[in-house]
Amino acid sequence: MRTVDGIPDFPFTVQAQDGRARAGLLETPRGTVQTPCFMPVGTKGTVKAILPEQLRATRAQIILANTYHLALRPGSEVVRQLGGLHRFMNWDGPILTDSGGYQVFSLRDTAGIDDDGVDFRSIYDGSRHVFTPERAMAEQAALGADLVMCFDQCPPGDATEAEVTEAVRRTTLWAARCKTAHQNRQGLGTDGPQMLLGIIQGGVVERLRSESVAGLMDIGFPGYAVGGLTVGEDRQAMLDTTESTTALLPDDRIRYFMGIGDPEGLVEVIARGVDIFDCVLPTRTARMGTAFTKEGRLNLRNAEHALSDRPLEEGCPCTACRGFTRGAIRHYVIQKEILGLMLLTEHNLTFLSGLVRDAREAILAGAFAAFRGLRRSP
């Protein structure tokens, strides 16, 4: 297996590029991921409101789990003793775990931070915990995901430039410690080799993003994530920052945008050279009664759908569209029947999976600009 400075490096190949958009292959021990790729989020060890076999039917290739939540409940060691995250989630494909950094820093009003790590209270029982780069790596090793993330400091969208500067400095410091801790385990977790990705910070300040990229590339990682965006900043600023950041990254490394899941946003970050991305949006909006369609979002709570015998989307292969009407699904949603949430979850994930597959085919065909134009808001 190929390594970068002792870290497992799953081969990534760019098969085609159209403008900045890329179509590639990431070869993991649990299967090859075709990019661009949307990754459903299973925060607490399950993608909410969908069974693993249904998740496979959406053609999901890789899923996420949350280190912060699993470390606190049931505990990473419990997951390890139960066979690791793949066995725990009944998922035989690749899994990525985040480091817990975003969740820890969302508690910044009650957390203490210094260069050693973050001291915070559990959202579950108020107990005190300290997350350090070394602990983040140890927790992810016990969970046994295939791709793991460095511990980083994620400032909010309204942070001052001085605060973002400090977050970049600390994120780089912690990234070096994460890599050392990962190397000390020879890049292995409970279920085998783990590929470690560095996380770029810097807010929407181009100079700070450049500093973050340079610092992480000096340390050296098999892949890089664009973090610290979609946290309250202006949308266009987010897209501009994504474009300028990916332009600094090596072509032969996977690029991950952390936290985007609306259809138009996915197409736009693909256009800026991103390969993989994740978000809770499609499953969360499903639980709120909303479906993604080619014409936009469909709110099933609206009375206009009560007598509709149409599917959510003509031609969609999901269970909802093959067997249920909008009127029936609306009834389930209004009556808070679990089936309604399950149907909408499967539909939204199927929709996004199809969207990124279509984007990939457009890139391979050299037709991405036309594909992108058809999906922009008027």
C-alpha cells in the first residue's frame, strides 16, 4: 500500500477535467469511490431514517460518522469492542469520520481552548472532557473509519480576522501533532489502514487561506479538506474562497469540502475543483417534510399536495417515487408517520446521488459547463 510519510495514501486518479471540475477515482480498501461524490452523514452511527440496504440503493458510495458524538455516546472503545464502525453501522463500504473539531467549537461559549486542546462540557450529561489532537486520532483509530480527519479549530463566520489568524496557526500546529500521532500507530485503526486528511482554515481571507494551505502542505497529507466555510459567511464569498483555495492544492490529492448539501451548491463547488462533500441538509430537510426535485424544493406540508397523485419526481428510482403519491406522503408527514420521513430521506439522497453522477458524466464528456448552466437558479 502506498504511503505518504508513513500515512496510508489511498490512490486517487483524476480521469478527466473540464474547466476546474474534476472526475476521479479514489481507491480505498473497501471499494473505489467515483468522484464527484456526495457523502451522507451518519452522525451517531446511523444515517437517520434510512436502513443500510436502502442507503446502498441510493448508490451512496461513502458515508460519514461523527467522532465527537460517538466518543461520548456510546464511546469509541465500545464501538471497537463491537467490531468497529463498519460492523456497528452494518456498512461494508468506505467510512469517513470527522475529528470532532466543528462540534467542539460550536460549544465555544462554554469551552476553554489553548494550544494543548479544548476543554468542554458534554451535551449529554454536562461532564467535562478534553479533546486534543492526540485524543482525536485515538478516538478515530478506535472507531476504525477508512478516512480520518485532523483536529482543527473552526472559527464562526463572524469571527474577527485576528481570531481567524489564531485559528489558522493553531490548526497547523495541531495538524502536525495529528500526523505524528497517526504515524505512531502506523496509520492503522481498528479495521485497517486509515488515510489522514488535513483541514484548511482561514475564513474568507485569501491571505490566511494561503497560509493554511502552505502550512499543511509543508507537513504533508494524502488529501486536503476545505473547512471553516458554510458557517455563516456570505455565499458568494464562500464560493470565491473555495475557488482560490482549491487552486493552491496539488492535482493528485483528493479535495473535500466540509458541509455543503444543497443541489445548486454542490454543482458550484464541483465547478471549483472539489471532489467529495457532505452535509446533513438532505436528511434533515427530509425529516421536515421537504423533497429535492429538479424544479426546486417541494414542501409536502403544503395543502396543494393533498390530492396530488403525482410522484415526487418523474423517473426517480427511489421507493417513494416508484410506489407513493405526493398526497400519500403528505399525509404521512402531517400525521408524523415514520414512513413519510423514511421515504423522503431515501428520495433526497437518491436525488443528490444522481445529481453528482450526472455531473461526473458531464465532466467525462467535456460538457460540464452546459450541465452547470441548466442547474443555476434564474
